[in-house]
Amino acid sequence: MHRGKGMKFVGDSRVPVERKPNIPKDYSEYPGKTEAFWPNFLLKEWMVGAVFLVGFLCLTVAHEPPLEKMADPSASGYIPLPDWYFLFLYQLLKYTYASGPYNIVGTLVIPGLAFGGLMLAPFLDRGPERRPSKRPFATGFMMLAVIAIFYLTWASVAHHDWDAAKKQGEIVKGPQIDKADPGYAVYQAQSCIGCHGTSLEGSAMAPKLSGTGLSAEEVAKIAKEGKGKMPPGQFKGSDDDLKKLTEFIANLKE
């Protein structure tokens, strides 16, 4: 078809004459397969969420959380345990290649590579296939991550000293400590507080010092010669300081 100078028009029967708006069909045309988002679908979602919320609140009321005693920053022998979703990272830091001088590897390098790979996964694997068997690299890395997380979580739970952790976290009524006593000042100055606690309640590394039944002379002998995990020569004060400390500990009751 020619019209004008050097102008051509080409007709195509596949293009409809009347333009229709590009909107999806009404859900009523698919009976039993779909429903209106508002209010039908959204109301069901709210009802399910409300049931789970009420059930969770009832569970928290029926079972009190397992609280421990107050945190003591001076208790160097405390055995920590993070929440379950961090146990795999907690276990990772126990290995030699991710702890000590290589602590940066366990805290930043390995988790950074793992989460960085997860963020880059949509860009690295851009294939149209949806079957896991057709995407070996993405499936393999995902299975490796899942297996590693499950194994590290299991290892953390299996190798944790639950008896010692339960004992150190028990809320018990301790002795009445007179922190104005000169013996307690010596107790602090000699760094005994790092192992035996601020209230002499003991820890996983050292026993409690209240109600020992020992005399001041017996306490002085242990302070000089050591006992158990306590090596000799720990006390480095004067004889007067030793006398104040031993009398303070010997007079403590349960």
C-alpha cells in the first residue's frame, strides 16, 4: 500500500483493531481455584496468625523461661551458651583454624563468605531451570550449607557440659557478704574474685569459699601451697593481708 512520496504502510491481521486494557480476568471466571484477596484471603491469614499468637502466649505463660542468676562479668570460668540459632557459629569458634590467632577467620571470613555467597546466588545461577537436579552447583552449595549448619549445631549440643552449666546457672541464696570488711578488699586486690566470684559463690573453675568449715590456718595453707586446680603461689600479699583474708573466709557461713 503506497501513500505519499516514499511512504509505505504494512498491514498485519494479528494486531486487533480495538485495544483492550491489559488486566487479568476476574477471579469468578476460575471457580474453586482462586478467591478475592480482600477480604476472603486476608481474613484467613489473620485468623491463622491469631491462633498461633494466642498459642504462643499461652505457652510462655504456662512455662516460665529458664532464668539463671545475675550476670557476673568477673566470673571468668562461666561457660556461655548462645541461643539455638547461633549454636553452629559457637561451635565453629571452638576449632583451631577458627579460634585463637585465627579468630578473625571464624568470626568474619567464613561467615562472610557464606552469607556473601547467599546474597550473590541469584546473580551466579541465572538459569531458567527450577528442578534441583538441573542446577547442580546451586543445589550442591545449598546442601553443603544445610549439612554444615545441622552438624555444627548437633556437635555444639552434644559436647556441651550441661551439668556444669546447670550448676553455674542455678539461682541459690548466697551468704551475706560484708563487702566493707578489710578481708574482702584483700580478696579483690588478689584477683580471687576472677575465679571464686564476687560473692565467693565459686564457679566451674573454683569452689565456693563460704561455709567451708576450714580454719584460718588451713585457708592460709591453701592460699600459699595451692589445691586442686589452684596452683601454689597465687597469694602475693603481705602476711597481714593474708591474715585478714583467711579470717574473712573462715568466718563466712552458708
